[in-house]
Amino acid sequence: MNKVGEFEELRPLLFSIAYRILGSVSEAEDAVQEAWLRFDGSAAVPTSVKAFLSTTVTRISIDVLRSARMRREEYVGPWFPEPLLSDPYQDPARSAELADSVSMAALLLLERLSPLERSVFVLREVFGFGFDDIASAVGRSEPACRQLLVRARRHMRTGRPRFEADRQKREELARRFFDALREGDVSGLRDLLATDVQMVGDGGGKAPQLARAVAGAENVTRLLASVFPLLARIDVTFEPHEVNAQPGAVFRDRDGKVLHTLVLEVLDGRIQTIRTVINPDKLGHLGPVADAWTVSDEVKRVRRRMR
């Protein structure tokens, strides 16, 4: 197999590593492309192409993450990862680890770790790399990597996200939620929400927030019941879709442009958290992006006419 073929075979794995380290689809794609350029420009033939490319994309991602951390500290409002509709890398033997690690809640928890801790945790816990390969990837000794993993596990354990284990139950609850949302069924929505449910939106200061840390079943129900019927009146539609391995949806304006994504975190038969991403900078990989400010202005005009 030539270089291009070898690289393309490993591209899904490389992207999945980079995305979990960076929490950004666009930055992960850039890291993978840079790894290709280094691989293509190298005259040496690596003993293991997988090890070489995994090391390369990890080191690139660590450098990018270090520069991104300051930007995230200055971010306007809550910061969420860029929504991922499907993980290109599949491994039946590690399907649970892959799904759990790509959820919004898990990626937010990974933000607590240092770049090195995050990379070691991802390579070991998610992808099952040996400590020899991890040490090479992060430029530390094997004993140092073991210590990094111990610290990372401790941080992750304190806030480890929990989700409904039964995928079918999770999907059924999501179906009922979106049916109730579409029909404006207020009591139906309320029955699906946990008492202490939270709804949080990421607009990054570049789009109106549909929800900003709204807490409690009554408040979240009131918000959903007041906003989404108005969106429907101006021909905003949504298509249920798995987002970051959790039930969710992609919302579009009347021209089919992406307005925002929504993801549900489900546990014990109730929706615990609703996260929306409406920052246009985080939606471009999903297709043409709607002007959320224009949509917001239309909603306000419809609301005034209804009074």
C-alpha cells in the first residue's frame, strides 16, 4: 500500500484522537492534515505507520490545545465542544469507551485536565494504546505517563458523567421529547424532564442565546414552550440526529441552513441536561450556517404580533 492509502486507512483514528484532545472538529481536521504533510514529507520509512501518525497527530494536538486554552478562558458565555454528528472511527471492542468519551459532558470534563493528562487519558482509556506508544507520543517516560494517567483518572472520576445505559430507552425518550416539542405539548415536555434539569446554550457572543443556564423543570418547560412554537411559525425545522453519541437534533432555518444543534443527556428515564450550540463558528462543518440574529429578530416580530 502506498503512503496515501496507508494514511487514508488511519484517517478516522487520527481524527478521533485529535477531536477528543481538542474538542473541535475544524482544529482536529487541521491537525490530521498537518500530520499528513509531515508523513508525506518524511523520507524515512517508519517501523509502524500507525504509531508514527498517532504520535504526530497527538503532538500537533497538544500544541494546538496549549494555545487554545487561553482563548477558551476568554470565551463569552459557556464553552461547548463543536458538535460531532458521527465519529468516523469504529472499534466494536471499544464501542462503549468511544461513545462515552465523545459526549459533550465527557469532553467538558476533559477540559479540566492539562494537555498532557488529556492526551494520555485519551490514548490509554479511550483507544487502548500501550504505555510505550503513549510515552513516544507525548514525549515523556513511561513512568511519567503512568503518573499522568493516575492524575487524569482522579480528575475524571470526581465528575464522571452518567448516562442512560440502555440505548433503546434513551432513544425512545428522545423521540417522545421531540414529538412533544413539535406538538407544543407542555405537560408532555414537563414529564420528560428531571426536576433539576438544566438547559444551557453556547453562542460565544456571536449569536443570541436560546438558553443560558435555565434550571428546573418548570423553567425549562416554559422556555421550550414559548420559543419553539415561534420558531416553527417562521419555518424553522429540526431533524433528530445523534450528536456526540447522545440523542439530539439539528435545527435549520427556512432555507435549510444550520441554525443550531441540541443534545439531550438522559439518566434514570429523565432528561438531565439540554445543551445547544448556536455559535456559527462551531457549525460550519455541518453545512451552510443560518444568520441566528435574523432568526431572532423574526421571532421577536412574531411574538409582538401575537400579543
